[in-house]
Amino acid sequence: MSKLMMTDRGLHPIAEQTADAFRRGKMNRREYMATVMGLGVTAAGAYALGGIAAPSKALADTPVAGGSLRVGMLIKAFKDPRSFDWSEIGNVARQVNE
């Protein structure tokens, strides 16, 4: 891989030092990726510099019909639709009162 940067510029001087620190275990993967990508290195370039295997495509199970969707929201008492605080309960009120 010859193109590590997002632009046609050369590799940022600190990118190689950061990759070396990552390979020596001085920083975790998340910190490493955030740092080198902030320096303009592409994700593929960051994997190559750090010696990390590129992530493979996630394979999901076959979808199954049914089940429950649980959503956490702040809900006020359901009294009179005219007195709703629409900024907080608007999504629920639209579903119930339609």
C-alpha cells in the first residue's frame, strides 16, 4: 500500500512515531486510530502502519420475525394531549394520538 494519507501529501511525521508507540503497547487501539486519523491518515493506512488486521465484514444471523423493541425515553404522565410538553413526549404522543 503506497497511499496512506487522505490527500496527496506525504505521511505526517508524527504518524510513524504514533504507530511505533502503538506496536510497543503504549496506547490502545482506539487511541491509536483516533490519533493517526486526526493526522490525516486513512483507516486502511492506519491499519497498515499499526500492523492491525483489517476488520472483516460482519455476518448477521437470519432475521427472525416478532420480538420486542424497547426504547428508553423520558415520559411524563399521560393526562391531556393538549397539555403535553411536545419537546419531551412528542414522539410518543404522535404515535398514540394519530
